[in-house]
Amino acid sequence: MTKKSKKVSQSIITMTELVLPHHTNQLGNLLGGQLMHWIDICAALASAKHSQRVCVTASVDRIDFHHPIKLGNVVTLTASVNRAFTTSMEVGVKVFAESLTEGTRIHTNTAYLTFVSVDEKNKPVETFEIIPETDDEKRRYEEALKRRRTRLEQRYDSN
């Protein structure tokens, strides 16, 4: 039996959120935890779209905060599966903040998360292979394998 495959473009999810006062800290910046929550949801949807199953977060790679996201900014998160392994998938998320009043848009964050497809009993199940088509998708596909090796090495080193 040949394993079914899907294109990276078939996993893309875009979410848009408005930064409201209850999302901010005392400086009027988006709380890091709130942004991480949105990133996790966006990535979970991309992995579920790819695998056609419920997916659970297995790991979150480093998230750097390059620029503050301000109260009133529109936050756009775009996620897609970078690479699929047996039951897991690496999902990349890009975050942009836009000020509609100033007419500016800035890339604020990139995050990589690993999700696992699960069945009705919450047991890991195989997922579809992924087919990168564009040069950027092919680059992210190759880099995902390097990040996976690093994650696995770190996991084994900590045991």
C-alpha cells in the first residue's frame, strides 16, 4: 500500500487576531503567553488539516520575540506543515503585527512546533507524507529534519 501524500499548500492556516486590552501587559504590549496560545492553536489547525485527525502538541521550539506587538495591532499568524515524519509533523508559524492606523506591518515571531496525530483512543497514528513544491517549502522541509535531529538528541541527552 502506498502512503498517501499531500502538498504543503494544503496545510496552510491563517488566523487573524486583534490585540485587545485584556491581551496586554502593563506596557500595552501583547502578553507572550497569549501569543504562544495563538501560535499553538494555529499550528494545531495546520497539523489537523494535513493529517485529517486531531493532533496534540509534542514540543515547542524556541520562540524569540523580535518586536513588541502593541494594543490595537492586528496579528496575523500563518502556519503550515514543514515536514511529516511517521506520526509527527513539524509545523512552522510566522507572526506579523500590523498597525492599521500607521499602515505598517512587521514580522515579529517565527516558531516551530511538533504535533502528533492521534486516533480516537489518543494513540499516535501515521500521518500523510508532505510534498514541498516551492523553493521556500523545500528549504523548510530540509531544515525541519535538522531541527528534528537536534530535538531528539536533546531529548536523549536529558534522559
